[in-house]
Amino acid sequence: MNDQPAGFVNRPVPKDIHLREAIDQLRKEKKAVILAHYYQTGDIQDIADFVGDSLALAQWASKTDADIIVLCGVHFMGETAKILCPDKKVLVPDLNAGCSLADSCPAPAFAEFVKNHPDHTVISYVNTTAAVKAVTDVVVTSTNAKQIVDSFPKETKIIFGPDRNLGNYINSITGREMLLWDGACHVHEKFSLEKILELKKQYPDAEIITHPECKQPIIEVSDFVGSTAALIKHTSQSDKKQFIVATESGVIHDMRKKNPDKEFIPAPPNDSTCACNECEFMRLNTMEKLYNCLRYELPEIYVDRKVQEKAIKPIRRMLEISEQLGL
Ligand code: SF4
């Protein structure tokens, strides 16, 4: 089980230390690697050994020779690293960093769904628990979902879970009729079409760029739809100088670093007047928690060995197909 010692998460750090230097020192002493998702705060992205999207983090975890992996992201990302590296210590600064999308797909219900469709190939988005991956044939991320779906013959019957928006989007661009699990990410679902269109009036030259976890009406008004990595790459390659960004606003940190001459406008959610859309789970990780996590080597991710042995197969399959496709 994954235990977070009571009170550990808010343990204070010594007042006299320089956090960045202390984290750096601990990382070297313990032969640890810090992997951070693009949705982490800028200070965590800046100190990480590697910043990436879900595919890149899995690829990096599968190759590292570090003794300890500190995954600055959410729980399922730590689990993915642990599944790939069962003999390494995998830490996540705050185990409360969950994911509404992974939670929308409870393993027993998904396993029953799969059992009821025995002639279907099961494709699961990486945003799932280890137990869901254990009943999956191949895992995908938003970076490789289309290509992996395309790698199956047209007549293959496919279950795609858990994100209905990504599934609908992949169906629309591949002409498939995959059977979709009815899950969603609360962050990507709450962008407001009206507010995005108002922003477009204010910034008529801006491109609307969108993650495929967003709802279809947002996708339809977008100039570019892509994974986190694809969105970042697009902003560097596009001639445009302004972008309305419909995804978690943490990615803007990297977009700005790579394109200091361009303007990035976070698309607003529908339930707030603020111009940001942050995943509260991702933002649970802080520099203080990262320091304590390295210092005490807690909280640690555990995955049941039998589940791990099953779940590693669809992840490896994803990594192999991605390598063949040059992703
Ligand atoms: S942004 Fe959505 S999909 Fe990503 S970790 Fe947060 S809740 Fe999960």
C-alpha cells in the first residue's frame, strides 16, 4: 500500500537552508533523479533533471540508472515509474496528488467492462491506476494515442479508456468507432467556450491551441490540437506571436522559456474569473515537500508485485511502438 506518514506532508523544512542548493546536494548524495511534469510549478520544473509529458517521463524512468526516482507529478505517474523500475525506490513529494481522470475509472468496474467485451483490444490512456493498466493491452499517452490506434487493423474492435474527450477526438481523426469509457479530467473539461471566444476577439491574431482532453466544442474552435509536448513544440515552430492556451497553465512556464518574445494567454475556466486553469493535484507538490521527500526518502510508491507484472506489459508495448514510430 502507499502510505503517507501522518503529518509528514506538511513537515517544516529547516529555516536556515537554501532550498535549491539543499535539494541539489541531496539529489547528488543519494544518486536520485528528479523527474517533473510540465504541470508542476516553475521552481520545480527549473530544478528537475528532466521535465516532460507522460510519455517522456515514462521513457526517462525506463532508462535511468539512478537509485531513487523522485516523480514530481501525480500518483499514477509515480506508479508508472515504479511499474517500469520495480527494484528502484520511487518517491512522490505528496501522495495526495491524485488525478480526477484516473479516479473516473475504478479498476473493478473497468475490469468488468473489459470482461463483457472479450473480442475487444483494450487501449488505456496512461492516466490510470496500475490495476487498470493490468487489464489493458496497450497503454497510450496523448502524444502517441493516434499512432498507436492507427497501428491496429481498421477492423480491430477497441475499448478506449478512460478519457471520453480524447477518445472522441481520436475517433474523429481516425474514423474509428472505439468503445469509450465515460471518464474525464475536471481541469480540461472546465474551459469556457464563450470566454475563449471573447479572448479571441481581444487577440484576433492569436492561435487557440488545445489539449485533446478538452471538450469537442473547444477542439472545434482551435487552430491546433495536440499533446502537451506537441503544444510546446508548436508554439516554437509557429510564426504566430500570441497563443490562447487551453490546457493546464503550468505548460506556459516552458513555452515562455523557449519563446520569450511570444505572448501566452491562459484560457479561462467556466467557473472562475481568474485567467488560469491549474490542476490542484499537480500543485500539491512544492519545493519544501520535494526537499523533505529527498531527505527522508518518503513518501514511497508501492505497487503489488502481481499487478506490476501484468501492468508492465502494456507500458512496454507502448514504449516499443513509440520507439518504432520515432516518438
Ligand atoms: S490535469 Fe487532469 S488529467 Fe492531469 S493530473 Fe490533473 S486531474 Fe489528472
